[in-house]
Amino acid sequence: MRREPGSDGARRVSTPLLEVRGLRKAYPGVVANDDVSFAARRGEVHALLGENGAGKSTLVKTVYGLLRPDEGRMMLDGRDYAPASPHDARQAGVAMVFQHFSLFEALDVAENVALGMEVPPPMRELATRIRDVSETYGLPLDPNRLVGTLSAGERQRVEIIRCLLQDPQVLIMDEPTSVLTPQEVAILFETLKRLRTEGKLILYISHKLEEIRALCDWATILRHGKVTGSCDPRQKSARELAETMVGSELALPAAKTREPGEVALSIAGLTAASGAAFGTELKDLFLEVRRGEILGIGGVAGNGQDELLAVLSGEARSAPDSILLGDLPIGSFGPNERRALGVLAAPEERLGHATAPDMTLVENAALSGRRRMGMVSRGFVNWGKARAHAEHVIAQFDVRVPGAGSVARSLSGGNLQKFVIGREILQQPEVLVVNQPTWGLDAAAAAAIRQSLLDLAGQGAAVIVISQDLDELMEISTRFSALNEGRLSKPRDTDGLTLEEIGLMLGGAHDLEAGQGLSMPDRAVGSGETSP
Amino acid sequence: MIRLERRPAPSRAWAWATPLLAVLATMVAGGLLFAFLGKDPLLVIRTIFWDPILGEFAFYYRGQLLVKAGPLILIAIGLSLGFRAGVWNIGAEGQYIMGAICGAAVGLAFYPLEARWLIFPLMVLAGGLGGFLWAMIPGILRTRFNTNEILVSLLLVYVAEQILAWMALGPLRSPDGAGFPGSRNLRHYDSAANHELIAGSGMHWGVVAAFIAVILGHVLLSRHILGFNIRLAGASPRAARFAGVNPGLLVLTCLGASGALAGFAGLFEVAGPAGQINIDFNVGYGFTAIIVAFLGRLHPVGILLAGFLMALTYIGGEAAQATLGVPAAAIQAFQGMLLFFLLALDVMTNYRVRIDARARA
């Protein structure tokens, strides 16, 4: 997959403005960036493409001086560049627009911009400059408006103008379109194109393939912290980009010959608004999971994963017959009523959702096991039973911890996740729903958890695994479906599922019907070897 | 550079040490305050903490200790349930007033009927109900309209004070009182009086209720599923929802329980030590109980001890006012400092101080 198209020759001639060589950044248990190198030149919109957790954010935070690399070096305009802080980065001409804005709603635009400046000019002068910049770059914005009255797109303009006032050479944009309407996206793209003609470099982070193909001149693709490819995205199809993003070494599973059991749980036509601000609404969901199978649900975070888990766990209620356990309508049941019936769940956030951080493992065992493990009689908790359950989980799932009396937050991520998954599996669920079961875990812990999910399905339980890790889903799931902006694609057997089909299900085409408008390469020549 | 670093697990040693250190720090800072006021700091502190228990007139003060500690403990136990769950009832003072009014009104309605077996229990029930219903106002406003229960419960204290004044001057005013404000004295009406159970000890039914509340509170929090849900909701609201806790119901339960206990405290006070509904009936037990709850680490046994300590500062404070001329406001500031130091030192339970040789590059 790693190859340089012929049109690349011209690109290599001009010296790069920003060059990154052999960058490495490790956190306990995970290497976020591993030997990352890329070069970007002036007048370029340079995409950093990858799934969540691929290391894009770590990379740009390093460039912006928020993180210091463990190894490797950076060059800016031919000189060594090692910013100790964002202040240094701004001095050197690097600015960044974050995904989440840091603005005060009760202040007006000019005041907000002034707050971000080292030496703000007088207000009247600043307002004039804001007006100038907003006209020059086609970003309509009134400096006297209160930020609280602005839309998400207008707020982003405040952040962009705040950066542009510093006249940066490099502008980093972290998932800028995730909060924008299509019209606002169009305006943003015009601005970015104008900045490009002025010779600025824009580092553009996204996982939206069509967007990158429409805007970017060059793409560096990251996966699991490593650069897996670089290309001119305009010369590639969305499918090819998705393949590089997903990884060319993606091991397709050997044919699974498992007899599908009866339908254990089904969702029919469920639509549910998110309980959280900026949440994703689930739209017209259909889902069926059978005994003995693992249904894998892929997709990039923020596309309704948390909402789907809440709807299944009972934290979010719905119409009674929108969810059926066998023939029993359970949509209106709460978490404990569902647990009594054998529907268990393990949420993504280990600390603060699956467990209470400051409580002991004994107490956290009672958190989900109280009903099914008979820990409560006549209102009183039998702490002996809770301790026994916690100790059973610790022993069976190899949770490395001094004892069941340890508080949840003193455990490492992998150990806590083993506890969380084990706590549910040892309650012998009929249906188990897990969200991102191995996120951020080292390989050994992740493998142990996957094996335990396979074993559970082997014992005849129905398992739903929601995950961003496609390798994982291909390895363990029987059928595969993708969650995209709250919609679930039609599930497909993972046996014989090709990379291009996965790419299509994930890569911006929400479902196959809507995908017809997408520019699709001819499948006959789409082997990846044809020259563009 | 000095940094605060989060401990991997909360420190048990610090959790127990902070109340003691807070008392010590309060004595030091309070001593400075008294010194600035021109008083001998050691003498004032001895008058507050030592004389009521072991001084010359201790025989008088000791009875007062139970009288003051009883309502503080009873209210603080209720508040601690809410505080554990992240439900901030700051208006116990108002619930205390409303409990006293409701309970006293029931007693006065039966006057002069002699039937203690009927009237006194009815008064107790009415007192609890009065506090419960007054606490339901912020509860329902929060669960229905997402208002802030801190503000609503606090502001309702001032409404309750207005109702108290109206009752003392109007509906509940004693017909035999020659036009003076204030109801009949319940202590002179045997069927309704909350008498001392042991003469001179200060022990009355309210103190008994406080001790029962300590025991029930301890059992609830350590053994009962409701207590577990309360602790879980306070520790991690999202995990509580995952555990199947209904957040709205929990808010109402906590506010209702703390309101009812404050109402009981008000009833026992008005039928006993205070004797009558009057304009100056409330003396701030409802607010001081907040300090008691935190000083006791929101733990029933801790609250028992903290209740006695705060009762001591009340009694000793009054003694210091009377004998040494320390202004009443200085005593209140002294009590407030206790909460301030406690909360400040509490940081050490979850964090430790790290001193770096140089700032991190």
C-alpha cells in the first residue's frame, strides 16, 4: 500500500516547511507515536488521517508544544524546532484550532480574542483588525457579538481568527468539521484554500475520507501510532484511503463455522435521542443477535456508541417493544431488571461509568452484580457475597491487584478492564454488550479479554462487541455492522467480508444505498496496483 | 515548584487526621483572632474547650452539652446522607423551623386535653412531616425543573423565618399571653412536653432520637442497599445510573430524610428546651449542623463526636461572651474557621504535596 505516485516528483523539490523525523511518544502501556516521520511544505493542506487512537492528536500536540517527544526531532523552516510550550510554538509561527473551543460565552468576540493574546491591542483597534481578517479570509464575524449567541461554526471562526491574528506559518486544525453544518464546512474550506494560496501550511486532522479528498493536497496516514502510508488523497479513492487507515496487514479471519442459535435479543426500529449534550441520536436502528455469536459493531467514536450501549444496558429507556429479549419486550426495563433477565453490559469508560473510582473492588462488584448474584436480601447487602464475587473475578481473570479491598482507580487500565469484563462474564449473561473492550490495553490484556468473549459466545451467550478496532472485530466477531452517525449498517457475515466492503461501511458512506453517490472505483481494477 | 499530586488511593491516615488537625488549626487561628481583639487567647480557648467539661461550673454546662448536641447530631445525620449522595440541602434551618411549627401546632390544637399517649406521638409525626414537606419543595423543583437545591433550600430558610414570626404573632400566639408574641409554653402542658428524662442531665427524647439516628444511619450506610446507592451516587453519578439507581428518586429520598430529621429536631426543641414558638426560636442549629456533618467526615460515628465538639463551642462560646466579653460574632467566626480548615486540609486525603527541585521542562 505504501507507494509514491509519479506526480510526487514536483512535491519533493521545494524544501519542507515542517519536517518531523523519527518521533516517538509513549505513555504507560501504549506507544502513541512510534517512529513517525513526515514532511509538509508551504501552500499545502496536509491531512493527518487515521482512526481514533491512531496517534494523530499526540502528534499535533507535540508539534504545538503541548507534549514533548521521547525521541525524534522536528525542523521548522530548515531550523531545529523543539517547542517547550504552546507559547514557544506560537512564537515560532505554529497555531492550533482545537476540536473543543475555549471561549467565554458571556464575553463578546473581541474580548475573547484579546484574552488569548499575549499583548492585546486597544479594543477598538482589535475590533478593526478582527473585521479586516474576517473579510480577507471570508469568515463573516461581528467582533461585538456575544459568543454565547454564536453557532458552533461561528465560534470556530473566533478560534481561527484568534490564530490568524498571530500570522502563523503553520495552522493545525483538529477535526474542524465535526461540529459544523454542511454550509459552514463549505465556508471553512474556502478559507483554508485561501490560506493555502498565501503559502501557509495547514495540518488537517480528520477521519472523514471524502472531506480529505476534496480539500487536501497530501495525506500522511497513521495507524496504531505508526505512519502506514502517505499519498495524494485526490489521486486515491475513499476505499483505498480506508484500506490504508485500516491497515494493509488486516488479517481476515479464517472461515468461522459456528451454528447460529436462536435470536437472543433484537432491536426493531429504535430511534433514541442522546441524553448527553453533543451526543448522537440513534436513528431507526435494527439489530439482531443470536446465541453463540459475536456481533461486531465498528465505527469511529462519537457515532452513537455510548448511546447504543445505554439503550441496551437500560440506562436509557425506550418503548417497551423496541427491544425484545426473545419474545419479551424489555425496552422500558431499567438496568437491574435487565440484569435479572441476563442482559449485562460493560461500558467503555472504565473509571466513572463501569466502576466508581474511589470505591473498592468489593463495592464495585456489588455495583452490577447485586441482583443477579443474590447479594441483596430484604434490602441489606451481603458484603460477604460481594467479596466472594470480586475475589472470584480477580482469580479467574488474572486481575493483578493487592486485594479485593483496593479502590478501582488504583488499578491499571488493563487490570481494571479485566475486572469489569470478568465481573459481567462470571454472572453468566444471556446477552453481553461491551463497548471498546480493549481500548488502550497492552496486547496481552487485550488478547485475554478477546478470548474470554469468544469463550462466552462458545458457551451459548449472545455477545455484542462495539469497537473501533477493526482487527479485533474481524478476529472475534461472527457478523459485522458499522455505526455511522447513529445509523447501523446492515450486518454482514465477517466470513468473506473484504477490505473494500469494510472501508465502504465505515468510510463516510452511511449505508450502501446512500453510497451510490460516492465516487467508487471500478472494482475490477480496484486492486490497489493501478496507477492513478 | 510545589505540586499537588493525586494519590493512587485516598489516604486513610489523612482522612482520620484532618478533623483533629482542623481543630488544632482553628485553635491557633482563633487564638490569633482573640489576641487581636485584646483578649488572652489561651484563656478564651480554655473557656471554650475546657471549662464547660472540667471547669468550676461544669455541673451546669454538662447538661447543656446534650441539649445542644442532640439537635446538631440529629440534623447532621440527615444532612450527611444527602451530602454523601451529592445532594446539597443547605436549608435544614428552615426544615427545623417548619417541623417545630407543625409539631407545636398539633400540640396546641389539643390544649388542654390530657392524653399524652396520643398527643406527643402525633406531635412527633407532625414535626417530621413538616420538615419533610418543606424539604420536598427544593426536591421537586430540582427533579422537575432542574433548579439548584442549594439556593432553593437556603432561601426557603428565610421564608420559614417569616412564617415563624407570623405564627408567633398570629395564629399560634398564646391567648393568655397579654398580647406578647409567642405561643403557650408547651413545657407547662404535660401531654405535649418533651421533659428531661433524667433530671439535670439534659437528656430528652430529642437526644434519644439523635442516638437512634446515629445507629440507623450507620447501619443504612454500611449495610443497606439504599446506603450503598447513596454513596455510589455521590462517588460517581454515571456509575450509579449504570448500577440502576434512579437519580431523581434518590434526590427526593435524601432531601426527604434530612428534612424529616431536621423537623424532628425542631419539634423536640420547641416542646422541650425552647418551650414555645417564638420569633427568636431558631438559633442556627440547621446551619451549624452542616459543619458538624463535614467535621464528622459524613460518618455517623464521626458526626456523634463532632456534634459534641460543636455543642462545646456553643456553650463555651456563650461562657466566653458572658465572662470575657468576647463578641458573639468572633465565636461564629471561630466556628466557621473550623469548617474552613477542615475543607482545606481535606485536600491531603486525596493529594500529596510534591516539591520538585526544578520546574518541569
